[in-house]
Amino acid sequence: MKNYDYKLLLEDLGEGREIEFKYNEASYGIVHFSEGWFFVADNKRISEYYKNPHELVETICIGGKKLEELFNGGVIPDEGFYIL
């Protein structure tokens, strides 16, 4: 996403929104259920539950890269990117 960066990601999550995106041919999501926030890859939960989405996104790495690097680097494609 060229116009969507890590700061906007944190703002949207802080408002309770969920994020879905694709990267390197895999689908990812930062989602919320009654247990809390968690991270999914190809529809499988791959993180613990977190009460705070900001704590969650600081722990996520994809291919050794933090989400901050991916979103600020503009490597998340527009196709398959959703704010729910």
C-alpha cells in the first residue's frame, strides 16, 4: 500500500478495526474475537491472544520482517488489502 503506513495501521487497530492483507502470496489478518486480538496466516491462528492490538503488531514478523518495516516500505499490495 503506497498511501497506507504503519501509523495508519495502529490508528485503525486502535479504533477496533481489523486488517486483512496479502504478502508473498499468503493471506494475513489481524483480527479480534472474544478472546482478544490475534494474527492469522492463511486462515490459521499463528499468534497468542492479546488484549491490546498494538502489543500484537509489535510482535509479528513475516519472513523476518516486522510489520512496521513492511507497511512503511510500501511492499503490501493494494490487491487483497482490506480494513474491516
